[in-house]
Amino acid sequence: MSADPIASRYAQALFEAASAEGSVEETLKELELIGRLFDEEPLLRELFLNPDVDPEDKVGIFERVLKGSWSDTVRAFTRMLVSFGRESHIPQIVEALSDLVDAAQGRLRVVVRSAHPLPETVVSRLRARLEQAERKTVEVRAEVDPALIGGVQVELDHRVIDGSVRRQLAELRERLSSVKVF
């Protein structure tokens, strides 16, 4: 769950409303779209965070950008966020809602980073092992990070399993720097 208590409360309220309607997945997708627009469009974000812009105008902007392709629940939720001046919490609310939906559906999102692209067979084996250990459906997203030098780094929930060469070298450097030489 998100560390931001405000975002967590708003996400919980939206999750409960969407659950009552049976539209949790659709609500999450709509809110993720709003979050992406917020993240990827700096001018839109500036406008949305500007306290001098009328709240109804802010909602109207999303109304025009999304061309009416959002549900009444998400529209009302966005209107409420804007009216309370909580629009800056949108990215954290998206993350918190995603966590709630994942927990409710027994799903775990995992990021696997490696210095080089991993073969699909390795990703599949890792997914199977994690599903067995965590007893959840695991969705793996593989990323390449050349700074790792070698090995892998696995991020699941809010835990990181770091088997990278970069981490091992950092530990070795730390141990060597703490040794006193006479």
C-alpha cells in the first residue's frame, strides 16, 4: 500500500465504490489513464496544480481530453479530488488503488531488473517460483539496467531482493574499507 495516508484513504474510498458497482478493473484502468496524463503531460499537470484555475475548469479539461470515455464514478471522484485541492495526490492514489486491486485479486506485480535482457524461459521459471512462494498470481515486468553489471534485482511488493554484481561490489568495498591495516 502507498505510504501516503491521504492517497490511501482516497484509494480505499474509490475501491469500495467501484467494488459496489462491480467495476474495479475498469475504474483502475480509467484512473491509470488519468495518472499517465498527469505524469506525461507537464503542461496539463501545471494547469491542474495551479490553484488559480477553477476546479470545474480542471474537470472540464479532463472531460475534453478523455472525450467522455470515463465512468460517472471516476468523473465524480476526480471532481471531489479537485474540489478538495487533492489533485497533487493523483499519482499516489493510482498506486494505492492498484495495490488494493492486486491484493483483492491475489495478484503480485514483480519487476525484475538485469544488466542484459533475460530469456523468456528464465522469466517463466522465476514467475513459477514466485507464484509458489507467494501463493499469488505473479505478473513479471522485466527491465534492463546496465548499471547492475550482472545478476538480477527483484522488486516485489515493497521488498527488493538484490543479487546484482553492483550490490556485491558495494558490499565488498564496504568490508574492505572497514578493515584496519597496520
